[in-house]
Amino acid sequence: MSEGAVDFVQAEGLGISRQAFDEVLDILGRQPTMDDLSTLLAMWESNGRQQSLYGWLRGQHHAVHRDDYLYSGSDEHRAIKEPRVKECLDIARTLLQNSHSAILNSNFPSGRLLYMVGNVSSEFADGEYARRCLHLVGAPLAASGHEEDCRYIELILQSLQEASLLEASAAVGEGGLFCSLLRFVAPRGFDILAPREVRLDAFLFGEEPGRYLALLPESQDDAFLSKLTEAQLNCCFLGRTTQNRILVDGFDFGTVEAFLGTNGS
């Protein structure tokens, strides 16, 4: 047993049944720590105390359903024209100008698989894109209420990385998926496809919390997806890392070096 790990006798003292403890072992792929159990118990207390931890964990979904992808905001925001792929090039450059977010400069190999774990949302009327490109004042969409999902996803991704099913992960933050992905894989590039059921600018530049990037070798793809299914987590396949070019829906955005030149770093 690794240092800090909790066995069933200790877990039972917290009110966790053998069935629930075995399910936690299956999801994490290792003995849980007290912090792991505390995260799960806190979620259970606030969301599903009326049923067993096992039953709640098996039935809990930490992602929106497809019907929730479509933006249901005000008429004013629905009327905002959705940009074409080539127009997203200028949007991305604008968002990267004077960005204070650090480039990780992780030298991952090209050809690695890229996933987004968590929500696929069409929220776009908040964050840097809304303020700097759409000139919207105020945020009509609440960004709170994702704390428990974030803790849960981080816990699962950490356990997958410890099991060597995942090489690295990072939260989607400032500038949305596109800017976060660039910071995540630089100096490598990426070749990704956007889902057709959401707005392109929302998918690329929305900053709704609860979304994480995951990078893994193709050899671990089946095991990675199987673990996410066990953990009741949604994910979206994005594409692959490239040598140094950035492509979105087949449109060439240029090299990473040229893009980072707009970042002032």
C-alpha cells in the first residue's frame, strides 16, 4: 500500500460500504487517499446523501447532455454572428496579445491524442473572447457551480496519469480551449476538429469551467476511454499533436512560433 493510502477498515469508519469502496478502487485504479475519499464524500453529502455512495457515484454524470449544448441565452446573444474558421485565426491572435498566462513549453511528441474531458458547452458570452472581441459588458452566464465537478475530474485525471494511461492534463482557462491548448502543447502544434452541434467560437474560446485537456499515446486510447466510462465522465476527441503547425477543421493557422510571436513572450 502506498504512503497515505486508506484501506477498507479506515474507509468503513467513515461510513463507506465495501461495495462503495470497491467501486472507488475500480475508478481510481489504486488505493484511495484520505483526500480522495474526502472529495468523493463532500460531493455525496451535497448531491446524493439519500442513496449509497456507490449508487450515487454510479448514477452521477459530471457533464452536460447533448441537448444542453445549444445556447439558450438572450436573443441579443443568439443574434451574434458565428465566425467562420478562418475568422477564428484573428480572434485567437487577439486573445493571445498581452496574455499573462504562461506557456508550459512541454516537449510532447507529435502524434499524441488530444481529448477534452468534461463539459462540451456552447457558453461564449463571458471571458476574454466576449470582452475583447464581442465588446460585451458584464457576464450573463454564471461561471460558478462547477467546483465539485472540477475536483472530481482532477482526481480522476490524476489517477489515470499515475497509472500511465495519461501523459499530461491541464484545465481549460483564459482564452478558452484554443489558447489553453496552445499553451499546453507548445512548442508542438495541434490538428483538431470542432463538433458541429456547438458554435465554433464557443467551442474554441468559451471559458466555462469544468473542462480539461488530456494528452495520451494512441496505445492507451481504449484503456483511457474505458476508465472515463467507469468514472461517468464525458469526453470529446479533439485530434492530435503536430510537429509545429496549428490546424482547426483542416484550416492552417500557421506555425506555433508565428502564433506565440503575438503573445509578447
